Amino acid sequence: MLRLGVVVCVVVICFPGLWVVLAAFRPNVEIMTKPPVWIPHLTLENFEAMLGLLPNVELAIPVGHYFRNSIVASLTSTAVALLIGTMGGYAFARYRFRGKAALFVAFMLSRTIPGVALSLPLFIIWSRIGLIDTSIGLIAVYVAMNVPFTIWLTDGYFRQIPLELSEAALIDGCSRWVAFWRVEFPLARSGLASAGIFAFLTSWNEFALASLLTRSVASKTMPVGLMDYTSQFTIDWVGMCAMAVLIIVPAVVVTFILQRHLIAGLTLGAVKG
Amino acid sequence: MTVIRDPKFAPFLLLLPAIVVIVAVVLIPLLLSFYSSFTAYNLTHPETLLRWIGTRNYERLFGDPDFWWALVRTIVFLTVALNLEMLLGLGLALLVNEVTAGQRTLRTIIMFPMMFSPVLVGFQFSFLFNDNVGLIDNALISLGVIDQPIPWLVGSFSANLTIVLAEVWMSTSIFAILLLAGLFAMPKEPEEAARVDGCNGWQVFRYITLPFLMPFIYIALAIRSLDVGRAYDMVRIMTNGGPAGRTELLWTQMAKVGYQDAHMGLANAMGYVSILLSVAFTFYFYRKLVASRRYMESIA
């Protein structure tokens, strides 16, 4: 009974994704055939077509550019958000100051603004100051999206570290700065890793703001590029599946490398904060 | 320089970059958005940004049945989806907690949907439920259950059902992972004591496990409520609010009014309604979260 339940859950969780991955390796004719073909033929031709490797097929969608834009926007915004957010998280964890609780709530509430609602005024401002359809404009938005959650997670993590440890370092003659790097930073590394994964996944997977603030190969990201397929005359299902595989692979790789930190960071940082 | 070295200012210096970013990218745009919701701003006529029309956008909005439909649909959608996610996540966590062999692998598998972009989840489900190439209809026809494919994403009820299904598939994981962490953190003694005293499985769950898990449930709801607006991505690729507005949520309607119809002023008024909705939602769960944290500290 228990085993059956587990099998059902695993199938429901894994199957939709695997079906898309499988379709990415099948020829389009096979998908369109009636009655449906159940035994798949596998081919790499969808990926070759997508990357423009087939001599007689015109490259429909500049996936390479989109991939590069996505990588640039996600990695840069993750690095910047991690730096800024960790500083903020440290301040919340280690200092008392006026308006602390209110400021913390304000940061969290800033994260709840729906992407579309925020995009409207950003569209107006970014058009005026020339940030529309640029990676810089998108990175700025992603940094602002990721800072609050990074603050939340790192604040929880720094509070886990006993104050006595850094005080001991201070008494031994370290400066506050050295104490931070030698004592607190190494202990909080797991929290930083989990904040990093969340920031990366948020930016890598973001669609609403990217779709409204970018418009050309100069800055369009992968999730936005996926919509290119739907504006064509006939929907290229297998092409979309192939691109979907390119979107999911980096997310899976990053998550699996750091997954130990993901669970630990989320639960510890969020619960004990 | 003495000011900078004063330890009283240290927290503000550390927080300065974060504050600057949020003010520049969130607060200032929100003020502009608030202002422009009182103007007749139209994207094609930039000078209309200065044409003040008072509360006319809001009056127009609240007199528009389409807006009320979208608002009600959004609230119903969130209520149904969040409750389902919470219940299924709880069930999944209890199930995985019982498993002894391969629990780590199972936990990794549960995290799978968390890595998916909402737009990808939307694509995946419109692929599965497509009436031409979709697996669901093909399988039902091959098995002889139906003769004609069901156009899932066309009918009012079935389209909304498919969207809820996609949303639940995407977000149940986060509940399962957090509740599983709660189950791991739970001390074993109270449960054992209750069993010795003759409680059955349901009583143990109802009076011992569930009260202990409540803070974790609120944490999961608080984290989840930060991001309810991302349902826009999914709906955008699945139906884009159609057919004939049957799956229109506040967010898809807002994007259409603002960018397709160019009525930026009106769209910003809708934006403010959606922001208030999200903030109210998060604030509610955050209050619950703070209360339950205090409770946890008091028993720890």
C-alpha cells in the first residue's frame, strides 16, 4: 500500500517532465501522426535544427543568443544579490537599530509585488532612461527581486552562529572585518549556497518581467524565447520541447550540485530566523 | 570619516545597497505607478502622462464586470490551488516520512518541479492536454475511453481545471519539502507516549503531529504567498486568458490592458488592486508565521 502510493507520487512528479524530454528526441511527424505512435524513434534532429546545424533548414529562433542572455542575467544578478543581501542579512542578525522590524517587513513586502504590476511603471521608466531591452535593465530588476529572500535566509543563518565565537575572535585582536571572514562567513556558507540557488533559479526561470521589458536578441532570455514558437504559423511542438530541455538542464545541474544546502538552508534559515 | 567608523552607523551602511536597490527598482516605480493610475496615460500618446483624471480609472474598473470576474477568478484560483497544494504536500510529506529505504532519493525526486520555470510548466501541461498531439487525449482514445478528443483548454471548466492542475503540480513540492523537514524535527516521545496511552493513528496525527506541524505549514504558506503572481507565466503560455476571457486572471488582464490596448493608466490602477491583494495575502501569513515562531520558541 505504502509502496504503491510512493510509486504513484513519483510517476505524477516525474512523468510530465520526462514526456517533454522524450518528445524533444522524436521527429515532429511522429508526434503529429494519427493514430498516435506509441513506440518512439529517437533522433537528435530537433536539437540540430534549433542550433542551426542542419544545412537545409533556416535557423528560426536564435536560441544561442537567448541562452547567453539568460546566463549573463542570471549569474550576474545572483552574484550581486548575494553580496548585497548578505550584507543586509548580517546587519539584521548582528545589530540592533531603530525601525529594524519595520524595515524587515518592508523588504519582504517588496518581494510580493506581482511581476506584471511592477513591469508597468518599470516599462515607462526604463524606456525613458534607455534600459529597455538591455541585459543591465533586466539584471537590476532581478537583483531587486532576489535581495529580500537572500536577506531572509542569511539573517536566519547568521543568527544560528553563536555570538561568542566572533567575540572570542575580537578579544584575540581580530578586527570585526577579519572576524567576519574567518569565523562567521565559513559557518554561514551553507546558507549562502542555498540563497544562491534560489536567486539563480528565480532569475533563470523568470518570465513576466523579462517578457515585458525585453524585445530582441539583445536581451531576450530563454523563457521569453520559448514564446517565439507560439507566434509562428504552425506550432513546432518538438522544437519547443527541445528548447524546454535547454531551459531545464542548467536548473537541474545547479540544484543537484548544491541540493544538500538547498534543503538545509531553506528550513534552517526560514524556521529559526 | 568618523561618521563611517561610528558603530552606530554600521547596520545602516551594510543595509544601504539593499535599500538603494529596492528604492530604485521597486519603490520609485510604485510611486510612479500610483500617480499614473490617476492619469489618462496612453502608451501611444506620451504627453497623456500629465493628464490628471482623478479617480476615473478606478471608477471605470469597478464598474467593469470583466474586471470583477477576473478578480473573483484570481481569488478562487489562489484559494483552491493553495489549499490543494498544502493538503497534497502534507500527504506527500507523511508518505515519504514512512519510507525507510531510499528516502534521500525520494526527497530529491520531490524537488524536481521546484526547478521548473512556470512558463515551462505551462508549456508542459498544454502539450499533455492538447487536443491534437496531447498524451492525455491520445491515451484516452487508444484505450477506447473516448471517441473524440476533448479540447481541454477550450472549455471554461476544463481549462481552469487544467491550469489549477499545472499550478498544483508546480508548487506542491515546496510544501512537501518544508513539512518533511518539520516531521524530521519532531521529537518522537510525545507520539510514543500517546500510543502507549491507547491513541489510534488518526488521534496521534490530529492531536500531536498536526499541532507540531502548524508553524511549518505557515512558513510554507508565507514563502509560497510571496510569489502567487507567477501564475501569470503559466496562464500566459497555456491560454493567455482565453478563450473569450474564460481563464482571465487579474495579471493577464492587466498585461493586455497595459501593453496591447496601451491604456497604461487603467492598467496601473489594476496593478494597484493586484498589489494590495498580494500584500494582504503575504501580510496575513507573515503574521501567522511570527506568531507560530514565538509559540515554537516558547516550547523549545
